[in-house]
Amino acid sequence: MISSFVIRALLCFLLCIESITASDVGGDFPIKQIISIAAGPFISQNSWQVLVEYDNGGIVLSNGTGIAVDRTCRLSLCTFENGKFSIVWTNPNAFVNTSMPVPGFKISRTAWCCGIFDSSRAAKLVTFDVNQVYAFRQNRAPSFTVLKSPPVWIDKAIACDLDNDGKDEIVTLEFPALSDTNRFCGDYHVGVYKIQDKELVQIWRGLDDIGANGGVQPEPAFVSKCRIEGYEGELPVMLNSQLRSKTTSNTEDPKFSVIFKNKGGGFELGFSPGASKCTG
């Protein structure tokens, strides 16, 4: 069953690409159990497509000392032509939906985001399971580039134009080190990256004690991006992003905040930008 939110999002997407009426859209959407969608000019600057994340079933892992059960998801790219949606590409790799704090399982969720990262103005998909950038091409499988990246576990990511230069940066929630087998008992820190010359280049890191697994609930997550008058660029919007050092309870009412650039060139976490701030 497709949620009313997804239906509204799809209709908004349709209104962006051409003037249609409800009678122009025929048949069912080809993908069920949708988790999230993202629209953009993946194939052509003259039209937009829909990148769909959807449920792919469960997975059970065993290492002899423990069992972990989780959900997986998959990504597909859909076009809208002749009054209906069609799938033109599906990622052959299934993604893990959540980080698994089980001893012996070095598995983090597969973070992904999409944005415009270069002068081509084409939307590209970035996945952090193997740190790849996918560039889609008309009627062909996408090409991909493997990014050199720093030794951290990127758990969640969002693309947004922080400095208003027309190219997206990538903002992440990540665990400190690939070699840290106890990383799931720790906290997130925030990383800010640019894609340059086939490399994920870190331009800032901070806010080192955002509560993660085993911490505040619901766990912190990026939910959107926005623009606020008086602030440069697009700002990532986070759910439940309070710093552990600023809270007295692991379970609190969900809070929303934004990450924004300060005058010193770093970034701050603001619950009311310009008023109450947590600096990092």
C-alpha cells in the first residue's frame, strides 16, 4: 500500500515536469512498499525522473555467537512517459536498512543521497556501501565511479548546496573509524564533504556527541533540507539531533534542528538559528 505522503510527492513531481490532469496518469505505480523517493534530472536536464527506495525483504545473519535480523531495501529509477511510470534501472545490490549493534557484525546501514555535484547539472546517486557515484545515461545502464574516501563509517547522508555555489556538498552522520568494533555503542559526529577528482574530500568535521544507537531515541536522522532568510545556502534539517552533552535523558520528545555555516567557516547545530545554538 503506497502511503498518502508518497502519492502527494509523486503528484508534486508530475506537476514539476509537465502540465497534466489526474486522467493522464494510468495504471499502478510499478513499485510497492515505498520507503522514500527523490526526483531530479538524472537522465536529461530536460526532464525529471524518480529515484525510489523500497522494501526488499528481511535478512538474517549468524556468526555462531549471535543472530541479527534486519530489513533490506533496494533503489530503482523510474521515468514518466506516455501517462505512466516505468522502471529503467534497478540497483543489483540490496541495502541494509539499519546499523546493527550486534557484536561480531561489522555492518552499517547503506547510506545514500542524490544531488548535483558538478558542472554537468545532472543529478547523480551516491551510495556509501562501496562509495560509488552513479551517473545515469539515456536508455543505458549507469556508469559509476568509485570514490576514494576517509576511513569512517558513513551511516546517513544528505546532499545540499551549503555554500550556494550551485553544487551540492554531502553532509553525513558517521561513526569515527572503520577499525572501531564498538562504534555502535558510541555517538555520531557530523562530516561535510565535497566530491573532487574522484575523491570524497572532507571539508569539516565536528559535533562529536550526537546521540546514536544506544543513545537518544528516536535516533538522529536527516529529514529534509531548507532555506532560511539570512543564512547562506541550503541547510540540512535533522530529527532528534540534540547533543548528548546537552540533554539529561536518552528519550525525549523529537526535536528538529538545522546545520548551518558560521562566520568562522565551521558549522553549528541550531534549534532556532540566530538564537539558541549548539556549537561544535
